Amino acid sequence: MHSPLASLITLVETIARTQDPEAMMDTIVERLCDLMHAEVCSLYLCNPEQDTLILAATRGLSREAVGKVSLNLNEGLVGHIAASLSTLNIADAPSDDRFVYIPETHEQSYHRFMGVPLIHLRKLVGVLVVQGTLNQQFNDDEEAFLITVASQLAGTLHHLQRSGSWMSQPTLSSYERYKGVKGSSGIGTGRLWVIDPHMTLDQVEAGINSDAIAETADFHQAIEWVAEELEAGSGRLGNHLPGDLHALFGVYQMMLNSPELKQGVEEKIKQGDSAPWALCQVIREMAHLFEQSNDPYLKARSEDITNIGQRILNQLLQHDRQVTEAPDEALILCGELISITDLAEFPLKRIHGIVCTAGSSLSHTAIVANALGIPAVMAVEDLKPAKFRGKRVIVDGNRGECIVTPPDALLNEYKRMIAEEQRFIAGLDKLKSLPAETLDGFRVELLTNTGLLADATPGLERGAEGVGLYRSEIPFMIHDSFPTEEEQLRIYQKVLAAYAPKPVSMRSLDIGGDKQLPYFEMSEENPYLGWRGIRFTLDNTQLLITQIRAMLRANIANGNLKLLVPMVSRVDEMMTFRQHVEKAVDDLNKLGYPAQLPSIGMMVEVPSAMLLIPKLAPYIDFVSVGSNDLTQYLLAVDRNNPRVSALFDHLHPAVMLALEYIQKECENLNLPLSVCGEMASDPVAVLVMIALGYQSIS
């Protein structure tokens, strides 16, 4: 073979440009035949149930066999490769005992045979085979090349294989099932109503302006139109939103009028950029600050910024969606991200579900859907909404999936489940104001996590007993400079007052490493093990003191503040932090502010903190286990890395042993203990934690 690496790159690039699944598979077998000078190349894919291999594409065998030939795992040479997950290279296939002749393929004239498994993240995707008429093995270079090709193609073919869209046998079910992320629990059915802008931010191309003053005026006009749109949406939907969740419209208005957005776009227009291109760049920069965060809550805030930018773009280009009267029936709203203002355009009684191709369980789409009782599935892979416009859809928020064009029998079964679930929810409403207690009398405190005041409403409406984690980073991340003590004070006062007298654990600034500030540049090779959390704030004492003073002053009228310190790994960190708090209390009292020393706790996220609990006990009043980071550090797994995210398991035995150790240490030291993070939202994990003796879950 000539230049195998260059050939591989060319092959992968060619496939990447191929959008149609059938064309993609045909391209693979055609190009491999040419590159390897083989008479036959065939691609077998596992059916979604992983129990058979189906001939998906071929060059050299009969085309009529495609989609019809099926082999069990361990049946024939192809099945042997799938079962053993190993390469097979033999000179004369028909003489091998494992060979199974399939008349439909017309492969009797071929002798040499080489096949390799396609494996993605430890799961079998299929088998790639080349054959020829010569009675000799493929050489070592050819074998190495095919193995390399298989390793590169497995990921590309994985999503296609899992979706089942390549399967066209008449015997297969006509409906399609798409997996996503649980956004809001519940089940809904209805017709798919697609919400899509005419142009997205990603489609904006670089451009220059011919009149900076006119383009700046157009930009400000677009801002005003979006503001009016938000105001109208607030009026339509506001009466249906519980409590202060209505404040989300205010959050959007705040983003819309932020100096970072307005001044950033104006400056780029002055430099010669067109208004759409200037807007696109600024929105990307603002969203990027949140996207790079390892905190899933903060990462999800990038979606809000992008959503606002998209709305401004639509107005700027006068590409508003065409107004089409929605049918008077149950609808499933579908799009990349459905915003709160999108929801406001429809009567709530018609919205029976939400499907988003992007986002996460912490997106405001999911938060609002949860508050309104609308089932929602986020980050649905491979779904092309336009393809199923107007089709019947089932949204299963309990499983995190949606089913398109379900048969009547399946639809009727889901309708029965909906009725059953409604009866169950009605029963739960009677319990939400009662204490969370097991049948044998074990009392559990249920808290909520938040970073914006409005986000905690669903939890409070359902009986949350306070805030277990308030993320204080957002005011720092959306400013173009460090916020002043007075600015922070106003925010913290609103948060504490909203929950008083229920306790609110405010985490000190957890910035650095993966959470970047636009005005404080940091560059590290390994940010997860770098300058972040308490390490950053102790090194920037002025910022820490300012934040502590603002929180202490906000607590004067409320008395429900608890301070929480992130990323503790050393005893001297907590000792110094406590000294700063005590001094701030003294200083404020001397100035006439009757501040009091609040409870001070630490987050156990780093394994060293777990082992140092007895040494840290004199400086803390409570402990909160940050289950996300503790699991990540214990298992050395980056949960945001798709290659290893499947290994992130908060029920791993090592995590269980760590939680047991922490609980016993805190019990012996009489330290109140809670757990926050994704683990606290997993019903199975919650049962395990209760069994371990945990009495507070956030």
C-alpha cells in the first residue's frame, strides 16, 4: 500500500463530508476496496439489540443481500470475529471449519479473508471485512491498515448503528427511538411541532459594514424588539409559573442589557465588523466562559446566553419565524433549545412535552419544564426534527427518550402509564409538606441546589427544606470586572431573604481552572488539579474578604447563612479561611453592622480532605460531600470526556467505601453531614446513602 496514513486521512475526511447514512456506508466499502486492491469489502453492523449482525453495505458481494443477510454472534467467520473481538486473517476461508456459506451473497469464488471488529467505548458496533480471490493471507501492512481504519470508523458508525435508521427490513418496527438526557420527569404524547430559527448563530459568516452608525442603530433596535418580546412572553406565561420562577424573564432581560453584550458588539462594529458578525463573536465569547466550566450548572448557563444571542440575530436580520397557527391538539415542542419565551407563544394546555437536541438536565428549559410539569428530554442524539415534523411522538422524561411514530399498541400503553402517573403525582402532593422520613423513622433533610434565585423554585414548591449549595460564581462570570461588595450584597440579600428562615449554604467563589473569568486570564495544562476554589481565593485575599463581608452583611436581616468552602485539600486552608471570617465579623461590628459568625463548612471533593477530617474538625461546623468531583478524583475519570465518561460511576465500590468512611468520621466527631451533586438526584444512590446513615441530601 502507498502512504497508508495519507490514505486513511483521505478516507475519514471523505466520510465526514457524507451526510446520508447509506451513502456513508457505501463510501466506506468502495474506498477500502480501492485502497486495499481487494475484490470485496463488506460492512456488517450489529442490530440495536446487539444480538445479530446484518450486512449493511458491500462492494463485491450481491447487493441484493444487503439488509437481508443476518448472522448470530459466533456464527460463521464474521460472527467469530464479533464474539471474540479479535482480527481474523486467513488464506482460504471456505476451507475453515467456522465458514458458513450464504447463497444470497454469491461469495463462493473468494478465498482470502480478513475481518476486524468495530469497537467504540468497549461496545461492539460491527465487523469490517475484505476478501479476495487469491489463496494467500493479506500481508502485515494491510492488516495493520484495516485495524487502524476500524479504530477510526467505529466512533463514526456508532451513532448510526445505535439508531437503527440504516435497517430497512420489512420485518422491523416502523417507529424510531431516540435517547437523550432526562430533563423533566413524566410522559407526554402529541404531534411534533418544530421550533427552528431561519438562521442560527453558527451560520453567520464574517462580514464588514459600510455604515457603522446605521449598523449600531439596527443592533439597538433588535435589542428593543427582543425586550418587548420578553415582556410579552412574561405576561402570557407569568401567571402559570410558580413563585419566583417568573424571575427568569428578568434574568433574560438582564443578559439582554448587560454592558458586556452591548459594548462588546458596539466595539466590534466600530472596528468594521457587520452587526450580525459582531453579535456572533461576542455571544460566542460570553458563552465560552461558561462552556469550559466543569460545573454542569454553570456550563448550562451558556445556553441562556446563546439563546438571547439567537433572538437578537433573528430580529437583526428580520428572520423571525413565520407565524403558523398551531393545531388545537396536544403538541410536543422540538428544537435545538426551547426557551421560556418559546413556551410563552403556546397555550400551556397544548404543550404535552419538550424535546431538545442540545442542552442538559440543568438547562433553563429543563428547569422551567419541571416547574410547569411538562415532560422534557434534552440532548437527544441523531434526531433530525424537520424529518418528523407533524408526526406522532412520545416523550418519556422518566427514561430520557422519545419515540417517533409509535404503533397504536405502544401509544395506548403509554397513555395508560400517563393516567397511572397522574394518579401517583396527585398522591405525592399530599406528602410534600411532610418531613422526609422512612417507615422505620429515619429522618432525611431534603435541600435544593441553585445559582440563580429562580432555579430553586421547583424544589421549594415540592418541599425543599433550604439550599444545600448556592453557587456564587455567576455574578463574577457575567461582569467585565470583579463585582463590588455592594453589588454582591444586593444579590445575596435577595437569595437569603427568599429562603428565610430556611438555611442557605453559600459556597465561596469557586473560580479558577475550568471556570474562567473574562477579566482574569489563567492558563494551565491541567486545570482540574490547578489554581481553583479555595486555592485561588486565598491567593487573592481581597476578593475573598469582599465576598465574605457581602455575605455576612446580607445575613444580618435573615440569619440563615451558612458558609461553604470548595476544593479544600489542606488543614491550613480551612484554618486561614475561618480566621478571615472571624476578622470580618469583628471589623463589621466595629463599623456598626451587627454581623454574627455563621456556621462554616467544607466541601469534601478532594480525597485528601476526606482523610484529614479529624484534623480539620476544629475549624469547621459541618461537611458537605461534593459527589461529582469526589467521584471524578477517586476514579481518575473526567465525566465530560466522552471516551471515559461511561466509567464515571458514583455507585463504584470505591466511592461507596469513601462515603462510608466520611459518614463514620463525621458521626464520631459530631459534624453534620450532607451530600450534594448528581448522586443526590439518583433514587438508587439515595437509598444507598440513607442506608449508610446520611441524613441530609442536596
